[in-house]
Amino acid sequence: MKRILAILVNLFIAVVAFAAWLSMVFAVSRGGPLTAGGIFSLKFFTTLSNLFNAFVCLFYAFRRIVRWEPTARFMTWKLASTAAVGLTFLTVTGFFGPAFGYATMYQGSNFWLHLVLPLLSVLSFCTLERGVALPFRATFLALVPMLIYSVGYLGNVLVQGVGEWPHRHDFYGFLTWGWGVGAAIVAALVAAVWMLAVILWKLSGGKRHEYLNN
């Protein structure tokens, strides 16, 4: 029963994430603040993290359907994708929600990408997907998506400049107070991802083991 439920939840996350993204791409529904139509929707960490998580969830569901037990290596990817969407949830809850209003931040497709899918992913990882011992170093590998995004985001601003609305390259406003503060904000987000990964690792029963060979 637990296996079937895990499959259904992961398939639901994958399907809804792709559907929410496509609704933004083709302007089927408004996504609310910090969203864009077409290919430009991929510039946001919310979109990329949810699509990354969707792919991982899809492969997880496939593995469980064919009764392949999840390996520690694969579950490290699961930890990374769950921590990534978890950061989206925390950022909206603690920063963008108070700044723009929760009603607007949970509008349209962002209701799924900012709230429902991250919470479902965390809940599933900590309850339905337990059983594979992860090494503590897996929490550091969970930083990879955020680090790659940070380098791309700051690199783009460095090359093209901050810009002006509606074509502002620093669309998150990290550099509003200068590069020093902006770098500190990004560093804080990276630290938040790692702390979230550690919490998920603990809640899922992770242990300081070497990777399993299966």
C-alpha cells in the first residue's frame, strides 16, 4: 500500500508540475508575480526547481512501478530536488509572500508551484520514501541545483547589467542594495538549502553510511 501511494503521489507531482508550467508557457492562466510566459518562464528558480523535481518524481514512480528498489545514489537526487522546491516554499512563505501578498503569490499556477507541490514533495520524501540510508555528504550534493542557478543568475547580471523594468535582469531584486548585499542574500539562500537538506535527511532516517551498491 505504501509503495502504491508513493507511486501515485510522485506521478501527481510530476503531472501537475508539467501542467502548471505549460499553462504559463501558453498563457492559459496567470501565474502571478515573478512569472513569465513562453520560454522566459524558465528564468525563475521556482519553475526550474519544480521541473527538476517533476523529472525526478517521474523516474522515481517508474522505478517503483517496475519494482526497482530506489538506490542511495538515486535518492540523493530525490533529496536534492525536494530541497530545491522546499526552498521555493520557504522563500515565498518568508519573503515574497509578505512583500507581494500571499494571495498574489499563490495565484494561478503558482498555487501549485509555490505551495502544494513543495509540501507534497517534502511529505512524501519524509514518510513514503523512507528506507534508504543516505550518507551525510548527500546533503552537500543537494546544493548543486541552487549553486548552478546562482552562478547563472549572477553571471547574467554581471554580463548584461541589472537592467530596468520590465527587462530587469536582476528580477529578484537581490542587487538592489549592491553586490555585497546581493552576494550575501544568495549565500543565505544556499545555506538555507543545505539546512533544509539536513532536516530532510534526518526526517527521512538518513544515516552516515557509504552509498549502497544496489
